[in-house]
Amino acid sequence: MSRNVVAIVSSIVFVILAALLVVTPVPFVTWRPGTTVNVLGSTGDGPLVEVKGVQNYPTGASSLLMTTVSTTRVDANVSLPEALLAHLNPHSDTLPRDVVYPVGLSDQDVREEAVAAMDTSRSNATVAALGAAGQSVKEMPMVESVVLSGPANDLLRPGDLIEEVDGKAVKSREEVVDLIAQRSVGDVVGFKVLRDKASELVLVKLEEGSGSTPVAGINVGTGFNYAPEVIYRVDSTVVGPSAGLVFSLAIYDKITEPNLLGDEIVAGTGAVDSAGKVGAIGGVREKIAGAEEAGASVFLLPTANCVDVGDLTTTMRLVPVSTLKDAIRALQKINEGKTYAEVPTCG
């Protein structure tokens, strides 16, 4: 075989291998900076975060940015070159697919989990913000879920706050469980619940559960009762738990004075629980990059995520917070003194 033929064959093989390298998927997903959303802004239907039933105050011309991460969809593939480029870029990352998307979950499964996480995030953000602003928030037992084949189906609803069981006031899930356990199979139990801010009496006939115990067919957790109503109009495609801190700050800023942000463009991320504790999230480097691109000067992040910043450089002040009140105090100091001397930073 002549050298020319060998060269041609080698070239063809190389092209085929290169093409296969480009199109063959690898078991990774990429994280890149996503869009930012000013949660103090509005849509055609009204404010992105609206608080009714309590005095509102002007938030000024400042911006409070929710940050996001653009992630490979569960039903999409990543090629090796794409994975390598994302890994080498300081503002993106490459992760094993099964870390982000556990094996066996469909696109619908992933979506439903993310939507549920956003719903919980909004609920926690509301409770934390109202509490921080001095609004009355009462902890109550709540119907978390209803067994479809159980006796309470179509009677009690998820979200019902339980005030009484058979005329006895209850303050915790344990009291509800104990009162049901004291009854017998076939007994009709009256649940006085708060539903849409109004009290209703719901009668449920107990059925036999495991071990012959009486059951109402409900799972009881903890909920909260408060007067204000918070409406979220954020795009439904934005899901997950990490907007909790920003939502809380938006609510707090609207119902307290003076203006919390001044003229700063503030961005942030962090899960928040009902007590205002800020938890770690993923994709912090990508969110920092997206916030800087949007012109933010301050970026709030969970203290536990400082280690993930690593050697990333940014023009923004990175302010670590462990609680909602930490975030409020930091912004108050920045707004009042226009100085960062007393404000913590990562690094």
C-alpha cells in the first residue's frame, strides 16, 4: 500500500473518530450562568412578589436579583468537547449526571421535584420574612397529604390547618395523632380546620389501619397561620429551593421601612427555612458570574458556600450569611454607611 493511500485512509479514520467524539454523549451535565430576575420588579399582571393585607412601603429604584443556573436537561446529552469546555471555564462546571439526576428519574419526575422544592421555598420564605418583620405567625398542625383511598379523601385537603379535633384545641401534630389514636375504628371524628382563612368543620369516619389502629388517612405536619397574603408571579420555569433568601428579603423590604437596599443592585442565593436559617445551595460560582454580568455590586450567599467560591475573582462584594437576619443586618449597614467595614466577606 502506497504512502498516499495510507495517508488518505488515516485521514478518513481520524475524521470518523473526531466525528464520533463530538456526537457520542458522555455521562455528565453542565452548569452555566443562568438569567437573573429582579424580584422587586413587576409583570403585566402585577408585582413579581406582592404582599397583601399589611402596610407596604416604597422599595425605591434598587434591584434585588434572583440568580439561576442553566443546567443540561435530563433528556439532553452532553458531548465530551462540551463537557471539557464547561469544566475549563471558570464560570461553568461539569458534574456527573447521576449526581444531578438520580438514575431512573424521568424529565417529569425531575420537574415535579423541582416545582415542589420551589413551593416549599416560597412558603418558608414567607414565614421567615413575616417573622423577621414582626408580623404575627402562629405555628399549627397541618394536613400535609391525604391518602387517596383513605376515609379523609375529598374531605380534608393538603394545607388545611387543624385547630381542633373533636372539640379539643390542638397545637402540634403529636396532639392530633394522639387524639386520633384514642378513638376506635368506625368512630366519626370532627376536624375543625382553617381553609382559605375560614374555619370549617369536617367529619371523617375512621378506618382500620395497620395493627388494627384507627386512621383518618392523613399525614400531619406543621404549618403556619398569618394574616398577610403573599402572591408570587415568578416565571413557572424557574424552580428549585435556592431563591428562598431573595424572596424573604423582597417581602421584608416591602413591609418595613426604611428602604433596605438603598440604591444598590443586590443579588443573592440560598435556601431558607421557616425559622430564617440559610442553607447551602449548588451552582454558586455560576450564579456569581450571572449576577456580576447583571451589574450587581453585592452578592449574598450561604456561609457554607464560601468554600465553593474558591479562586473565582469578582468585582462584587461577596457577603456570607447564615440567617435571614444576618442578610438584613448586612444590607442595613451597607445602606446606612455606604461602607463595607463591618460587613463580612468570603475569603
